[in-house]
Amino acid sequence: VQLQASGGGLVQAGGSLRLSCAASGRTFGNYGMGWFRQAPGKEREFVATISSTGSSLLYADSVKGRFTISRDNGKNTVQVYLLMNSLKPEDTAVYYCAARSSWYGKDMEGSYEYWGQGTQVTVSS
């Protein structure tokens, strides 16, 4: 099982980045997928999640209207994207993708069974 996150980097405030997560090794097409982030000195927090079919989305209030989650269910690999617009310095964090088989607790870290390694996003002011 592998969740490989990529696309992080350094960007100025107001800029955009698109994160990608490639999930393989399970039938991740049947899993809900999510993004979480952890800023220095803070706990990991929920960012966004998408259902297995892509029909249901949920965002944290802090990113609503600026971030968009999407997915592409390939035969062997599921790609999950997080398009981040109008970035702010407070969006600086390590971003993690994760997968859950449960419908419940989709914004809760404990509901996710598989995690990627994280990708650093730094937004300068």
C-alpha cells in the first residue's frame, strides 16, 4: 500500500499550488480520500475530503472557497488532488493525504486507515 503525496513548495501569499496524491496497493476507488495538514507546533487538522465516487465533498471552514479537492479513479492507482488558491501564510504546513473505508467521521483523523508521507507547503508573506 502506498500513498505518495507531491506538489508542495514555496509560494507567495495569494498564489496557488496543486497537490497530488497517488494511492495504490488497495482498491482505493472504494475509499474516501482526504487531506490533512500540520503546521509547526500544532496538531494535525482536517482540510478536505472526497467520497469514493467524488459526489460528496467536505471542507474545513478555513479553506472553504479557496481549496478544491478532486479525484481520478484509475484502474490501479487513484489520484487525489488539492488545488489551493489564494494561499495565505497560515496555510503553511505539511500536507498529508489519507484514505478511509468508513463513511463516518470523514473529517476525523482517526477514521483514516492509510496515510501518505506528507508534502511541505510554505506560503511567504
